[in-house]
Amino acid sequence: MLPFVFLRLVWSGFKIPAYWSRWNERLGFPDWINPGSPVLWVHAVSVGEVQAATPLVKRLLDCYPQYQILITTVTPTGAQRVRQRFGDSVRHLYLPYDLPNAVNSFIIRVKPKFLLIMETELWPNLYHACASRGIPAVLANARLSPRSFKGYKRLYYLTRETLDNVSLIAAQTQEEANRFVMIGADRQKVMVAGNLKFDINLPRSLDEQAESLRRYFSVNRTVWIAASTHEGEEEYILQAHKQILSRDPQCLLIIAPRHPERFDKVFELSRKHGFATIRKSKNEQCNNKIQVFILDSLGELPLYYAASDLAFVGGSLVPVGGHNVLEPACIEVPVVSGPHTHNFEEVRRLLVGVGAMTIVYDVEQLIDKVWALISDANIRHEMGEAGKKAVMENRGSVDLVYQIVEKYI
């Protein structure tokens, strides 16, 4: 299959040129060779996992200055988020493909003392290589959706053998812990540690920055954001915004596409629909005539959530599985989502249950819900407060996972 893997890298590079570089790392031959200092290795496949790992990595940097922190990702967008969050304080490499030679070569060069894997990345050769060298491997923030559970169950014997090489699985919920046991994990190695994404650390200056951004948008207009959108969702969002504008001509929509390679396409789509549209990267003036603002940068969603009256979180009107709805909730922003949220099923139940989040199934429901929230500041306030309270009550996972990591270190 390896030739097809390279063809896929070439194809992906037409959308994201970064896929054309650093292939040596993916084959297990990084330019960097550990000179001998101890390395703590954290693997976070992409943007969401890097975000979830951030509080824990910061804790490790503070408590273990004598160690080097290595973060591996699979995607270039994940690599970019690592650079944004940590700069030169950590080292970044791409995860090698799960081939015995690639994995062994990578480990020989890096010499990690410990491996922390975020969420659910089950790589048989990687885990076997770590176990054979006595390198503890811990799955943190581990989740297993019903869909993934069915897939892994079909490969029960391979999955069981893979999980035998894991030192510990810190699952997000008891339900997911049970699923790991049913696909072969040793019950003695599985515990429930909660969801690291509740332990969101926001900059103290966020409110001040949001006020400044709100002045840039014009203080007296309503602002709603569609964040982490995917192919097909922007059509629905723009249709809804057209109806919203017929009722509130001053309303501004912020669209933040999930993937950078789609920034240009979404900008052109908005203009094609007839909206007065600007992009963040162009630093243009956002006066009252501007109807759509494209957030064409990464790592700034919390600020733009804080400057918005309500948030639609994407990957949910199309069958992607949803994205992190806790970010707007912890900033007291009411959340709207589509029905496809299997990546955050437990969080969805929590936020819907406390009244902080509402689910819409089509464009008409999206229009109705967005307009209802725009029209009633009291409802927005109540939903926002409920969301923040729910997030605060479920914090603490970072402390639990850190205690686990500390034992192995």
C-alpha cells in the first residue's frame, strides 16, 4: 500500500503544499536525533487533539524543565497549531507511518521515555515497538464513538493485541471505557478521567480583546459566527444569513472554515451569493455595509467566539461528527449545532440537557433558531450562563491525567 500512500500525499499537497515536505519524518528518519536528554512524547493527530493536549503540555513544561517535549501530528494544520501554541518550547515532528522499520527507526533516533497518545489513535506496530522497549504508552482523553466501536469490533483480535501493549487507557466517560473493554482492553488498564477539553485555558485579556474586535465590527450590530465549517455547510449558512438580513439588515456573519485550503473557495462562494464580503487577512475596514467576514486564519476562534452573540459550530450539518462546542460554551456564548455530533456525543447531551445548546436539522430550523437568539438577549444570556456553568463543573481532567503521567515519569 505504500506507493498509494505517497500518491495520497502528492494529491493532498495540491490543497495543502505542506504535505509535500518532511516525508523523511513520516518514514521514520527525522533530521533531529536526540543527543541524550530525556524526551516526553505527546501524539496529537490534528488541530482538535493539539487543543485538548495544550493544558497538559503546559503543565509538563512547567514541572519538567529538564525534559524535552516532543509533539507529533499527522496533519500540517496540527503542526501549525503546535507552532502557534508552543513556539520553540517544544519540538514538532510528523508521526511515522505504522510500518515496523519506520516506527523502530523513529524511536531509535528520538529515544522517548514516555508516550502519551491523545484520544483514539490505535497503531499496532507503534504500540508493539514501545512495549518491547519498555516505553510506557498511555491513551489519554480516550474516546470511542459507537461508529468506531463497530469498526474496531470487526478487528477484535488485532485490536486486543494492540491494546495489550498499552500501559493505561484514560477514557472520557464510563460508556467509552466499557467500549474499550469490549474491543479487547484489559479492564484493569482502563479508567475514567473525564474530558480534557473542559479544562480550557483562556487568556486573561480575552474580554478586552473581544471588546476591541467588537468595536471593529461596529458595536451596535448583531454578530453571529459559523465556526469550523465544512464543504456543503457554507451553502446552508449563507442561505440562513440571507433570511436573517431581511429581518436585521445590520447583522454580520463570521465564517471560519475548518481547513485553510478552503478559505479562498468560501470567500468566493459568499461573494457569489451577493454578500458584501471581506477577509481577515486583508485588514480591510468592516463598516456596516459588510455582511460576511471570512476568518481566514487559525488559532483565533476563542477571540471571535467572545466577540459574537451566538455560535454555530460546524461539521454537524454534514456527517463529519461535529467539532468542539465547549469553546463557545465556556465563553458564555449560546451554541447552535447540526445533528451530526457523534465526535462529541457526551458533551452534546450535557449542553443540550442544561439548555446551553440547541440542535437544528435543516436550514429552516437554523434560520428560526438563530433569529430567536438574535431577537432575545435574555435567552442568549441564560444559555451562555448555563454553558459556562456546565464547563466549570466538569473541569479537573488535566489534574487526573497529569497524576497518571507523573507516575510513569
